[in-house]
Amino acid sequence: MNPQDVRNTAFAMPLHSPSYPTGPYHFVDREYMVITYRTDREALERIVPEPLEIVEPTVKYEFIRMPHSTGFGSYTGSAQVIPVRFREQIGGYTHAMYLDAHPPIAGGRELWGFPQKLATPSLTVERDTLVGTLDFGPSRIATGTMGYKHRELDSLAVMGLLEQPGFLLKIIPHVDGSPRICELVRYFHRDLVFKGAWTGPAALALSSHALAPVANLPVREVISCVHMIANFTLALGEVVHDYLA
Amino acid sequence: MKAEDVRKAAFAMPLHSPSYPVGPYRFVDREYMIITYRTDREALQRVVPAPLEIDGDPIVKYEFIRMPNSTGFGDYTESGQVIPVRLHGQAGGYVHTMFLDDDPPIAGGRELWGFPKKLAAPTLKVERDTFVGTLDFGPTRIASGTMGYKHKALPAAQAVHALGEPGFLLKIIPHVDGSPRICELVRYFLRDVVLKGAWTGPAALTLSPHALAPIADLPVREVISGVHLIADLTLDLGKVVHDYLARAVAP
């Protein structure tokens, strides 16, 4: 294979069977349970990277079912997203994310900079309760529960949340271990089709783990909870700050 | 967190709990079953990237590897295809495919060196008289290797020489807009190798096709040898030996 063909074909590893296809990455019936909680401001100050600013000391703990995702398949995720401000724009900084499928982990990390690790999240309806769990190896590290569709939410208000940008800290090392890429990335959800949103009583428990430190942003008080279903396209991103420049 | 502190702490994602630690990456009691087979030259020509050249006969080394004790990566298993190549006269192995059951070495392998790693379920174990390697991708068995267990010892010098050759990788990382950001040929070495045993014996290998794990695209025409090795070694960081994105320089 000549070098010009390598360059023309290069998208992701392995060259001849990339771990993830080129987009667009469209999600159908993506289902969220988002539990918003108050945490300690000092804990957030330690981890939210400038130039992002903390809006208020809250965290959105998310459990997400993605049953139909172009190129990525059927999988589940769990994440901590911190409400932030970037030059007057309000959005969400994804601090940690755990998935049970490899293509979105490899593609998420390498394309956008999603801070994804392999683990075992779930989101299911258990009779009267919407239950989200996250296991890291044999250890249960997160359990979220919510009353199932107790009260419908105004779709415009919830759509507004999904229309906000997401922010990521993309870091890729050079082959000698030095930082090669260290960038703040912004991305949007496009072509949103909203399918429903509900709220209800909610609770969240986080447990400590050496390699999955979700409990380092402790739950002081559960503020609100949203269960929502939507279709959208996860658009590619743009670099808004280069830490190595 | 101050921007300067982000830059100083940056090694891997997530910043506050990187998926893999900084090295050195030391492996103790790393155990290999390597089944060397002849394949079709045209198949290799389609996948070996220049400036690497196919080294002589069209050969593939199919590897099953147990890594029970690996600093920072833990206890895991791997399986993959390595193609004997030359770069400017230097013999080595081009890692064409690799499947692992553990996230830190997948993320670190891809992002640091450019190992072409995917998540799957490989195994390597002794079943009575047979050394058995398997690779499952999801529910599908795609590789089975078998070998007589320690039938004949191999000379240590021969095994150490093979582990001393460099490995070559094609590291590709996209930019956030999907364009290629990194496209480099990387060379790495295994250092501080302590050989603990090497054996050979009768060997067989079956590969099955899979849409996302196309190991059978390098078909098995004839098994040439089976080698069982145990060694301690350090996987060193790498060096870029060719940049595919560098602007062409007029000759």
C-alpha cells in the first residue's frame, strides 16, 4: 500500500477496519435519566478547566440508553456533566463518561475528546421505577432511581437543554508520552426531534472507586430529575481553546 | 482549574483520572502462543503500508498473549496478527490487528503508540495436553489456535532474537472535524527482556470472517510453526519513523 493511499484512507485505527465509521452519528430513541444534584464548589473548582467557568455548584448525573445509533449500535452510557459558562455561552462540560461498547469509546475519545472508559451502565424500567446503575468491574459505583413518568414536562424547556453546546477536554499523547493534543472542544446536538420528557421523585447514590472517581463530586442534595427521549445527530466539534498554543 | 495546570497535568483523558497511567509498562510472565503461517502475497500487499516492505515470503504471525501481571494495565489477554516486514533494511513486525479484553491497554495502546486495538474476548490456556488460544468478537468465535504443550524446547538465543526486533505501527488519530490529525509510522522496542522458556510443537490455526474483525482477510494457507514463549519485558515508548501527513519534499 503506497503512502499516498495511506494518507487518503486515514481516518482511524486500524486503517483497514477502523474501530468506528465516519459520521454522521445519528441517535434514534436516545433515552436519558438526568439527575441534577448540588455538590461542593471546591470540588468543581479543582476539575473544571479554564477558560470554562462554573455556573453554580451542580452536577448532572446521566444514565443514557442508545438503542439505535448509526455506526455505534445499541449501547448504554453514564456520565457526569457540569453546567458551565464559556464566554457568556451556557453549556455542559462532560467530566466523566462510562460506556459498554468500544466503537463509541474509541471514536468518542479520539474524535471529540469524550472522557470515556469501559464499564457496565444500565437504564431500565423496573415496575414503577426507572433505574440506572453503573458497575465498574464487579463494583456498583452509581445507582439512580426515579418514579416512572409521574409528570410530563414542557417540551420547549427540555429541548433548550439539548440545544446547549457540550464542552470536552481532548488530550492525546505523543508517542514519546508528551502531550500532543490538549484542546477545549465544543460540540452541538443537531436535527433534534423531541419525543417526550417527564419528571418525578429521584434519588442518587455514588460510591468511591480508584479508577472511576464519580464520588469525588459528592451528592449533597438532589435538585431535580428529567427522563427524556429524543432523536438527534451528534455533530463533530470545533476547538475553542488550545492549551498547547 | 487554571489553564497552565491543565497543560502541566495533561497526559491522557480524563484529565483527573486518566484511562492509563504513565509508564514504564513492565510485563511479568508474559506468555505467548505464536502460530506462524503462510498467506497470500496479494493480501499482504493490500495491508502493509509503505515505506514498510514485506520481508521475503508472505508470512503472518498469529499471536495469543496472556499478560497476568502488567504495571498499570493489570491482568489481561490479547490476540492479533503481526506481519514480518523491513524498514530501510531493518527487520521487524508490523502489528496489523490486535484484540484485547481490557480498556486501559486499549486506550493507551491506541493513543500513545498507535496499536490497532479493538475490544474482544481472547483466551490462552492449557487444556490437558493442548495449549489453546481463542478469540471471540461479541458472540462469534473468530480464531482458534492449538499447539502441543511444551513438546520441544527451543534455543533461548533464537527466542530472544525474535523479541529483540522492533515493532511497527500505523498511528492514526483524527482531528475533531474528522480530518486526519496524526498519521505516522511508529517504531517501538521491547526492553529488558528476561526469557523464561521457549517451546515448539505441532500447531493448527482456524480463522473465521467477521465484518468488524477481518482477521480472515489474511487467510491461512499453511501453518509453518508454533512457538510458546514466556518472558518478562518492558514495552518501551515509540518513535515516529515516517509522517504520512508531512508535506511532500521535491526529490
